[in-house]
Amino acid sequence: MRLNKRALGMIIPMALLLAWEAIWHVQSLRMESLSRPWDVAQAFYLGMTDKTILKSTLETLEAAALGFGIAAVCGLFLGIVLGLMPRVDRIVGPTVDAMRPVPSVALIPLALLLFGFGVSLEALVVAFASFWPVLLVTTAAVRAIDPRLLEVADALEMSSLARTFKIVIPAALGLIAVGLQLALGIALIVAVTVEIVINPRGLGFAMMSAQQALRFDQMYAQLLWIGVIGWAISKLSQRLVKSWPGMAAQGAAA
């Protein structure tokens, strides 16, 4: 009987879990900072029962979603403008090239000065990091549109707004979806990073608090939970990307 794809995908995680458990039972290899898998599972269960993990999860997802939303709107708008207007690109392009290499975490002192601790601090840093893949992919996608489609829009005397929503976005939607998918993954990573570094909220802060309190079972439980959330977001975004070509075709037909 052949194993299905999901079963094959579980081979490595299960092997690592068994190796983790085996190391814990070998006295010479056991480390205090390496909690037993059963203790990690209990810590996760207790965290879910008292809703502390759920509360931290909602805080992290709130900041990640807010930052991603800001990045998506701004990146799509500017990317479409730069893709359709080469003259504007020549003006804005040098500024974009100068700002893009700046690490997102370098904005933490500025965001802290402007907003203090909280969701706004985190969302600003997330938005800055997530903005660039949306912008760059959208610009490239718009430039790759068949010029004949734009000629049709001109022949029909479409307004700029109608041309954008009826021609440009449907034609470029497949590539734009890839940029949004990349930005979504970056949003979660940066949100957790900001919480670990400075912001006292969310899963990143809870994980660091557990580590400092020497509650390694809680730390591992939260770390593994972050991995599960990242995996779920990745799978969801992949399904959305696969479904978007049909949406684009419907938009173009309309």
C-alpha cells in the first residue's frame, strides 16, 4: 500500500520528535533547556485551556494583518502607477532603490518614538517589510501586460480608473498574487521578530518571557505553535493564489 503525500511529509517531523524524546531519556545527552516533548504538549494544552496562547496569537495576527493590509494597499497602488507611468518611475525609482535595502528592524526606534509600545509600533515595521515584495512584483506584473490590452482600453476611451480595474489588475493578477503571498509570510515573521526584540505583546514576547522564566516547555510550545500558524498561512495563501487565475478571468470578462 503506497503512502500518500501527507503521510510521507510526516516522516521527518515524526523522526525528529522521536529523536527529541530519545535524547531526553539519555542521561549523558539530556539538557535542562531541552524540555521533554510530553511536557511541551502539556504546556501547550494548558496555554490553550487558559487562553493565554490564544490571546497572544490574536495579538500577533492583529499586528501582522494590519501591517500586511497597509503594505498591500500602498504597494498595489504605487506598483500600478510605476508600471503604467515610466516617467513617474524615473522620478520615484531612485528613492525606492535607496529605501529598499534598509532593514525593517532599523525602523523600530523611529516607530517606538512615534507610537510607543503597542500594535501601531508593530504594524508600521511589518508594513515597511511587507511593502517591498508587493511593490516590486506589482510593478513587474503591470509592465509585463500585453500592450494590445492597453490599446484596447484606449480605443474604448476608458477612464484611468476603469482601465485599472477592468484591464490592468485582471491581467496582472496572477503575478500580483505571488507578491501578496510573499508579503503575507514576511508579515508574520516580522511581527514575531518585533515582539521578541521590544514589543511587550503577542507570541514573540510570550516566548521570550517563558525563556527568561526558565519555562522551556512553554517556550517550545509557543515556538512550535508559531510554526503551525506559519504553515497554515502558507497553505491558505497557496490555495488563494491557485484560485486567483479564475477570478482574474471573470474580472476581465466583466
